[in-house]
Amino acid sequence: MEQRDPHELFDRLVHVFKTLRAAVAQAYAETEVGSAQAKLLRHIGRHSRISQADLARATDTAPTLTGRAVEPLVERGWIRRTRSDEDRREYLLELTPSGERMRAKVEEAREDLVQRLAAAMDDRDADDFERIAKKILAVLEG
């Protein structure tokens, strides 16, 4: 059996990653938010009155990047940012009613993409993908 070129495998993986990022960006384009902001809206919607620091940790986003991504969402009126009564150094974030509507649009866009991907794979494909993803992550994280 001929050995596959590892460079081709790597290139294919990079291509999948880039294509997925482009598909996510396209899915969120109608909502006028980027994927990072969409992730924050989704998380705040599920964990209302979360501190900005906790949001950064929960979404594995650098605190400064979180602050920069949250600011336009506050300016658009989708997120309310208030000082914590317990710790005045801390800001708490929650969605406004218009933020909840935007979150619903973001969730719908994400769900459409998830369903497109799920429809393309049967159970065996999903099992194979999970097995391969675990191997890749073990190598890159370990």
C-alpha cells in the first residue's frame, strides 16, 4: 500500500479549515456580525449577567479581544454593560431585547450551517471524523 504524502493531508486539512471559516462568515454576513461577535452574543444569551472576564475565559478569547469585540455590540444596543454591585472593577454583560433578536438570528444562521454539515455525513462519517479529530487534537495540543 502506497504511503500518502503527509503534505497533501495537511493541505487538505488547511483547506477544510479555511472553507469552514468562510462558510461561517457567509452564514453570519446577513446578521452583520463576525464569528467572534456571534460567539459572544450566543454565550451571553445563555449566561446572562456574565462578567466580561468570565466571558473571555468561557469563550477562550483574550480579554482585550473580548473587550474590542463587545464594544460595537454595546454601541449597537445589543448588549447592556453595567458595573457589578459586588466588585466595582467588574462589568456585567447581558443582552437587550434587540440583542436577543440578534442572537436568535445568529443561532438560526448557525443552525442552518450545522444542519447542512450534518446532512452530508452519515453515522459512520461522523464517527470517523470524531476519531480523526481526536488524533489531530492530541498531536497539536499535546
